[in-house]
Amino acid sequence: MSEVRLTTPSYLVLGIIDKLGEASPYDVKVEAARTVAPFWSMPHAQVYAQCDRLLEAGLLSEVRQPGGRNRRLMSLTEEGAAALRGWLADPAFVPVEARERGILKLWFGASPRVHAPVQIDEHRRTLDEYEGLAHDVGELLTRGQREALEFGIRYERMMVDFWQWVESREP
């Protein structure tokens, strides 16, 4: 085992494996895409790299399924579970890094007349999806999942409002 610096992607992998009980890197990738991707994207290659790092650090254990593909199934070790619990209990504030391509384009001189209508439409579409999800399965979600979905709803509302403001400023 070696000492490893844990990052948010590390905890994402630990959290998903914890929720699933055991998982292959592919299972983690699929579950991340299915659940947290709207508010935390993680490239597929990073999932596999994180799994390897966490195995090496002793935070995950691995068994290989016998048979053709020799599939790797990982689960949290006691140390991995403790690391995840510690991270979940840590209330430290980390500033948000807004990575909105449209806003970056505005910064460098893109035309609001061209970009605002597209941004408004796309953020409204996403808002409609999130509100539909809240309506259809909101009661089935855990409190934390529902709160994360509510964040997405409020974020999309704010983005629609922002781009409408940008559009209204155009001469």
C-alpha cells in the first residue's frame, strides 16, 4: 500500500462502489453517467485510473471473476470506507469552478445575439428534463439525491435567467 492523495474523483469512485456494494470499473463508469453526470462529469479513462490508484492505496479490494473476461470486482476496504465517511463528514467549503463554455465565449467576444438564444433553449430543455425527473421519481430518491436534483433545477433556472438578461442587453 502507498499513500495517495484523495481527490473528488477518488471519492466519487469510492461513493459509487459503496452504493453498489461491489463493482467493476465499467460498472462505476456506467453508474456515474447514470447518476452524477449532470453535476459532476468524469472522463471514462479517469474512472479506470482512479480504481487502480485506490486499489494500490489499499482503499479498494479486488477479486477477479473466473471465466472469459476475468472481470474485476472491487469493494471498499475498511480504510476505504473510513476515508469515504471522513470525506462525507467534512463540511469544508470549496469554491465552485463554473465551466460554462458559452460564458467563456462571451468573455472572448462572441456575439450574444448568436449565443443567447441557443443557450436559453438548451438550458430550458435541461430544466424541463430535471423538473420531469423530479415529478416522475422525486419521491423515490434519497434526500441527498433529491437535493442534488433540486440544485440542478435551480441552476438551470438561473442559467435561463442569465442568458435572457444577456439577450435583453443586446442593442
